[in-house]
Amino acid sequence: MEILQIVSLGIVASLLTVLLKEQMPSFAFFLLLVTGVFIFIVVIQHISEIFKLIHYLGDRANVNGMYLETILQIIGIAYIAEFGAHITRDAGLSSVAAKIELAGKVFILVLAVPILTAVIETIIGFIPA
């Protein structure tokens, strides 16, 4: 099972980081960074399968492709921003992590505006004039 390998890798990297943090803090952070990127790459492969399924279901339901693309972009921004924030927080840079999270939220809001507009227009269309 892949999850057991990922968890094992995470535990080993964490233990090595704790041991190396006092003598070589920059190497310990680099180890955490490489481990995080490796896990992220493995997970992205599985997420792409989910994206394919969402596209398939959207096509079957005749949902506008723009809406699906926007939702998938929002999901991607959320995951990437969270990953970046965690990495910077691990480096002891909480203020930078907070700014990454804020940027992610702003980009999500910008992408959500067309969907919110379509929902509001649909609701207004149901209201009798």
C-alpha cells in the first residue's frame, strides 16, 4: 500500500530531522523540504485521477466545462497554498505562511466570482418579475 510507504517516509524523515536539527539545521530543513515535495508529487498523481473522474461526470451531466475547470483550479490553489504555508511554517516563518494562506484565499475568491455571478443570475431568473 502506498499510504504505508508515505507514512513510513514521513516518520523516518521526521526522526532524522529531529536528530539533525541541532547540528545541521539547514540540512534538516532541506530533508523536510525534499520529503514534502516527494509526498506531494506522489499525491498529485492520484489527484489527477480524481480530476479525470470529475471531468467525465461533468461531461455526462452536461455541466459547463468552465465551471468544472474553475472548481478544479480552486481545489488546486487550496492544496498548493496549504502545502507552501506548511513548508514555510516548518522553517519557522509563520508570518510568511500566513501571507501565503491569504494569497490563496484571495485567488480562490477571484476565481469564484464568475460562479457566484452565475448562481445569483440563476436565482434572479427564478424570481417572477
